[in-house]
Amino acid sequence: MKNISGASHVTEVASAKRVLADSAAGLDALQEAGWRLFEANAFSDAAVAFARAITAGADDLDVAETLLQILIEANDWPAVASFIADYLARQGAEMSATDRVAWPACRFDALVRAQSSTTTRAEAALALLEAAAAAGEAGWATVVDPSRRRAIEEACADRETSLALVEQDSYAPMETGLPGSALLRAEALGRAHAGDQVFSRRVERLLHALGAREAAYRVERARRHAHRPLPDGVPAAADPDAAAGLAGLVVLVAGGHGALRSLVREDLRLAGVPEVREIPPAWEANRHARRVRDLLAGTDVAVLISRQLPHSTSDQVRLAAGRLGVPVVVAESASAQAVRRSLEHFLRSTSAA
């Protein structure tokens, strides 16, 4: 950070503002201008300079954190949430475990303060839970804060987001009480929606993968009891599980924390997948290009859990897969259910081609 003092103060600030007026200003010039304006208490101009620098590719965390603080102190909660979402999309997987929780938490809190839509808040809540699960035991302290936890549950109130919440809560340490309540929530969801054969089967499958066999059987019994034969001539709803044809696939999963990959393995095993190979994220294990290629050889498809996979590792997998002719799909979130959906979509699109 630069210091501005004495008679040069006005000149330095004027020079920084000229940089802002230059649409062709480079990254270094914008960062320099931002710091000068920040130290001169010209915070709105500093925010513009820092935002342009980040858009131009700046990866300096000090710059990002300073811009975030300016937005927070201005109580511009929609801008806070928007900036964090954009920044996480670019840098999230590269952050330290602590930052990977703190930033999503700040985004969720900003959306709550901004009274954003339930859909937007639910997405942010689940992203925060994913980050907490990836960070391990320390990450869950942010999630179990009573006021934030209440806001998370309010955001994840519909059946789809509630089921996604179940999976994320299952990764929490047992002493938080979240894994146990997650199983109760899942069973309640499955039984409440037993008449929806497809949804209740999804719940049943998740319970089996989590090892809650008795709860899964109770959901199955409720589903069978709720089933009513359709009148003659009325077609049954398509069951994506039945059409997916996952049995026999060899799948490689890249990214995701250990508990997530374990649940993916179990879920796909129950679906008949004989082998799931893994490439952990770079913060957990380093992989050389040859090792990536060896793991990909003989697989039918690779799934990237991009939210928990650094760009360098993702690029390695894509490059090796391209050379071997292995299709690559991306899970839209860090969850076993998202991995399953990405594979089902891949198979449906392949069979339709």
C-alpha cells in the first residue's frame, strides 16, 4: 500500500483520477490508482479502480478484500453479494480454506440483508454449506451460528433445496447434531412426498447412500403405499433413474472433499457403477499429468466438481481427457446428487444424439 503525504497529496489524487478516466488503463495502473484514492479517503473512486483492476484479471487478495470492505461500509448489500459471487466464480477454488468459508458467508448475509429472492438466498446458503464441508471441522462454526442457521433453513424451505440441505448437513461433525437431524429431515421429506414416485426414490437413494437403511425402507414402504395404478391409456411419468443406465460405467470424479467423494462412490455403487476413480483437489493432493492420464485411461466419463477444483487441476483433467477421447461433464454444485444428475444428463444427451 502506498503512502501519500505533504504537498504531493493533491497531485497524487488528481493523477489517480486521470487513470480512472483512461478507459485503456492497465491492471497495474488501476491498482496503484485504487490505493492512492483509498488512502485519500476517496472510497467510491477507489472502489471503481479496484473493480476495474479485478475485472482486468487482478488476483491480489488485498485488493479484493479492500473493495469488499468499501462496499460493506457503504451498506450496498446487493453490490456486496454480486461482487462476491463474481469473485468466487473466478477465484473460489484457489482460496484458502478459511477464505472459502468467510466469503460465501458474507455473500449469504448480504443477500439476507438485501432481502433477495428465496431462490437466490437458497443457492447462496447451499454454496456456503459446501464451503464449510470442504473446510472441515473449523468451517462449520460459521454455519451453526444460530441467526445464520435460522436464515439458512428459511431459505432452504422447498423440497428440492431441503433435500440438498440434507446432504450438506450430513458432512458436518457429529457433535453439531446436523447429521442426525439431516436423516430425520430426509425421511420426513420422502414420506411427505411419497406420492411423487421420482422424488421419493431420490430421497430413498440418498438415505441408502448415507447408510440409513431402515429410514430408506420406511420411505420405500410409504412410496409403495402411495402408489396408485394409472387409468388405462394414461402414460406413467418418466423416471430418469430408470433411463439413466449408469450400471457398468467407469467414472472418474475430480474435485470435492473426502466425505463428498465417499458419498459419490457409495451412491454410484448402488446404481451399479463398478468403479469410481478419484482426483482430489490440489489442496488435498498434488497430481502429475501422467498420473491424471493413467487415471483417465479406460474411463467412460469424467465429472468435474468445479466449485472444489482449482483451475490448474481442472485444466489438467480436460487436456488429458481430450487426448484420450474421454467425455467431461461438470457438476453444477459440490454434492453427490449433482454428480449423479450430471451423469444422467450426459447419458440422456448421448442416447439422443
